[in-house]
Amino acid sequence: MKMLNKAHDKLFKEVMGDIETTKSFIQHYLPPKIVRLIDPESITIETDSYIEKDLSEYFFDLLFRVKMQQEEGYVDMPPKVRQFS
């Protein structure tokens, strides 16, 4: 029998790839002071990498673009909040 490679990663990406599930997760599990800053209707799925202006490259399991107090920000899943220049 062939073993699934990183089955938990695939499940996580499948579940959190649903935008409504992600909105619910953000609202229920991120710290309230962060949740208050995020416009839930602005959440969109991005690619799994990001390149800064200085060409630094970042990789993510899942990355979501959000509006945070009228500025663009990103939420990485598993959750980490970052703001890029």
C-alpha cells in the first residue's frame, strides 16, 4: 500500500483554501486586536510565495491578502500576520 506524502498538509490546504472557512478561522482564532484590523470581505487567496522589492523571497503554505486599516497586508496560514513594503 502506498503512503500519502504529507497528507496533513494536503488536508490543511484543501480546507483552508475555501475562503469562507478561512474567514471563519481568522475571526475565531487570531487575536481579537488583529481581527479588528482586518476587513473580512477583502480576504483573497494569493500564490504560495512572495518576492520583496529587494528580491527577498518568502514561501508559505497558504497566503491571503487582506485590507488592514485601509492598507494591504497578508495573513499566512498557519497564521502569522505580516506587512510587506
